[in-house]
Amino acid sequence: MTDKLRNRSAKRSPFSSYRAYVSRLQVLMNGTDQEAEWDERVVAALNGQASVELRRVAALTKRRKFGAYFTGTKLGELLLAKCASFDEHRTFYDPTCGMGDLLLAAAKTFPLERTLPETLIKWGSRLAGTDLHAEFIDGTKTRLVLLARQCHQTTNGLVGSPDKFFPHIRVADGLSEKTAFQRATSLLMNPPFGVVAAPNGCKWAGGRVSAAATFMTTALERVRPGTEVLAILPEVLRSGSFSEHWRDRISELAEVHIVEPYGVFDESADVDVFLIRLIRRTDGNATRKKRWPVPRKRRITTVANHFDVHVGRVVPHRDPETGPEYDYIHPRCVPTWTIMREFSETRRHEGCVYQPPFVVVRRTSRPGHPYRATATIIAGKQPVAVENHLIVCEPKKRTLKSCQELMRELKTEVVNEFLNARIRCRHLTVSAVEAIPFQPKTGPARRKP
Ligand SMILES: C[S@@+](CC[C@H](N)C(=O)[O-])C[C@H]1O[C@@H](n2cnc3c(N)ncnc32)[C@H](O)[C@@H]1O
């Protein structure tokens, strides 16, 4: 990119304040490694600093709007470890490459040539990337040179610009690309996660959809059969029931080889993600093997077979305090893993109340917490009004014993693992609680008359 063009785009760019950091990287790239702390500065530049600097100069609202969250070294390497092969004919394209973290993870697996320029020419022929923002594209190329210099342990800096080595890394809208998708043998993706309007004619969703979902289907529609796709995607696409049509579309387009929950993306983006590895199918492939894995059906019964599950009915700031007065429970007044018989609060309520015994489960439930479903048994003789941050499980057999069995089960690692695999967002749903495998020793529930 010429200086004139670069200045013009920098003026328009929402990330122009990031340019100063990219310029510092360019100075590092051109400098000699005799300079003080050159090695340490390169290690920092290649490991997480690009993200830290972006957070320092760009407001959260802006980063969110453009989905600018860069993949950390550990996560990038974990994704690349799922790649089938790095043989020299394989070419990698990241359609939304940001500061090139996934391309760096790929380049780390490439061999070195005899000289630094020869290595850069070879890497440039195997790596492609697009991003909307010129600062990120310049940063990607600079960091790739820094990596190559680090690997070669050359003392001298690169003279001039890295542009000539990386003709396929450029400013462009990934969604408008065609050639780059056709050229690649592997796609590396961590697309933006925001919500956008569904594309025209979209068959798997209407209205507003995840940008990541759109990027994935667009990419798969454009690549050649056999192309390997490795991606980091938001957890909701793996476990959300509303994403089922999207998962079906992915299974139509590709063989699904790996679907692996990961956890929180990083400390700056508090969103759960999963990793996926796909191989683009040949169009019209009739067999349709290797579809998105459906959770294996277990023979044992679930909570829904033995309990009626509801969300508590009191919405404190909405419901008027009129009607009969009841004992009243909400998460702050309910001690966990015990039987509650005494109630410190009451309130008037006109809607539905519950007759003990029953189990309440807190709706707030963080993945990775010691207990995903924290429970309390509510006992006593009088009906109780329950706030809507608690899930109520009423035993079909109406016995305290059933409640005790359920509470014991909810405390187990089996339930934690089940809920971690089933639902990664922070709130339990009625359907997730109903689906918890549960086989009471006290025998099957009596049928309702
Ligand atoms: C979540 S970041 C990931 C960057 C990189 N793939 C990584 O893993 O570190 C998403 C990137 O997509 C870029 N982006 C958003 N919409 C885009 C589009 N339509 N075309 C190309 N890049 C886009 C953003 O600027 C941002 O750098």
C-alpha cells in the first residue's frame, strides 16, 4: 500500500489510533537485534501484546462493533494442532485475519528456507488473509516478518516494506472474496461474533443472526471440495437450540470431524467458544456421513420424568404486592445444599405458588464453577412464593425423599459435566434442568391420573 493510500485509509479507519503501535512494530522489524531487549520485545509482540494494545487505545464499544478480538497464542496453537497436515503444498487463508494470530500459528509449523528473504517468499506463497482494517493488515505482515527473523536469528533488520513478500494478505471484505477461498487448502477462522441481519435468501435463519454463523456458511459455500476448515466459534452455535438449522446447513456443506468445547475466549472477551474442524463435501455428496454429532441418547431417565420443572413466578419489580401473603424465597435468602424449613421473608402474591416439598435450583450458573446446578430443598407445610431467579423442581411423587435424591445427584461431577457440555451460557434453562440424567433409587414416578 502506498503512503498516500495508507494515510487516506487511516483517516477513515475506526482503528487509526492503533497505527502508532503498528509503527512501533515496524521499527522493531527494521531494527537490528543488537538493540536493547530486541528478543524480549519480539516475544511480547508475538504473544498477546497486539490484543493488550488494542484494548488500550480502542473503546470496548468499537471493538465489539467490529468484532476485533485477537486469538491468544495458546488457543491459536490448540486450533492448529487439529490440522491434518502442514505439507508444503498446503495454503492457509484467514478471511478475517485481524493482527494475524492464526496465520502466525500456521507459520510456526512451516520450515525455514536458506535465507530470511527466501523464507518470507515461501511463507507469503502459503499464507493469505483479509481484514477490513489496514492497521491490522500491516500489523499481520510485520509480525510474520518478526517471527521469521526470530526463527532465523538474523541480526539485521528487514530493509523496506514486507508488502512484497505477502501479496495475498490485504485489506478486503472477507465476505466478498472468491479467489482467496478457492485458492486455499485450509481455512483458519475466528470471525466476528456480533449479531447482523441474515443474508438475503438465507435458508437457515431469518431476522438477526450471528455474524460468525454467516461467515462460516459463506466460507463453506465458496471453498473447494476437500478444503479443511478450522475455526473458533461462539458456544451458542454449538449448544443453542435456535442454531439447529445452522448446524444442519453446516452438515450439508461439510463433514464435521471435531466439535470441542473450549471455555472462555480470554480475559477480555468473556464469551465461551468451541473449536471445530470441517472438511468441505463434494456438492451433491449423497452419503452425508459425519454430520454434526447429536448427543448420544441415554437409556436412563431424566429429571423431567420425575419432576415438574418451572421458573419461579415472582418478578419482584413487576408484580404488584397484592393478594394473599406467603413465605417468599429468592436466591439471596436461600442457603445452598440444605433443607430449608424456616422462612425469613414474606410477600403478597396473586400468581402461582408452590406447595413443599420441592427443590429449587439457582438459575445463575457459570461454566467452570464447582456446581453448575446449586440446589436447596424447600420443606414446610405452607405454599411458598418463588422469585424468577430460581428454578422449581416439584417431585411427581410429592415426597421429601425424591427431593433428597435429586439434591444429592445435582451435587455430582456427572451433572456438572452434563451441564458444561449441554449449556455454556450463564443461565440454566428449564429444558437443560429437565434433560439432566436422573435415575432415582426409589423407583419410577407414579403416572399422573
Ligand atoms: C475476532 S477478530 C479475529 C482476528 C483473527 N482471525 C484472530 O483470530 O486473531 C475478527 C476480525 O475480523 C475483522 N472483520 C470484521 N468483519 C470483517 C469482514 N467483513 N471482512 C474482513 N474482516 C472483517 C475485524 O476487523 C477483526 O480483526
